[in-house]
Amino acid sequence: MPITKSATKAAKRSLIFQKRNNEFKLRMKMAIKKFLKSASKWDTLAKEELSNVYKFIDKCAKVWVIKKNTAARKKSRVAKAFAKIQK
């Protein structure tokens, strides 16, 4: 339990940021899963899904939910999966 007023505020902010970060991560993970599922079926929408996945990954990196190198790694792996499907 926080004792000081500033510690109480910090604890509240921490919970707010935790909720926001989890929402961002969930949206990113769901976009990646949706893309991989559509790519495995070789939908024509896979290219649109790829840009959507990039958008979510970049947004997460922009607001520091994930680090920039992590974002680059995730984008690279998604692009690699897309290239594999294209062949």
C-alpha cells in the first residue's frame, strides 16, 4: 500500500498505463494472428493485412509499449512469412 500522496498517484498511473499497454499489445497480437491465418489460406487480402499489422506494430513502438528493435524483429518475421506465401 502506498503511504504518500505521490505514491498513491503513481500507483494509479501505473494501473492506467498497464491497462493501455495491454490493449495495445492485444491489438498487435490479434492483427499478427489474423494476418498469419489469412496468409496461410492465401487470401488476396493478405497484402492489406500486412500493412495493418505494420501499422499496429509501429503504433506500439511509437508509444513505447514495445522497444524499437522488438518492433523491427516482429515486422521482419511477418514480412518473411508473407514472402514465403508469395512464392
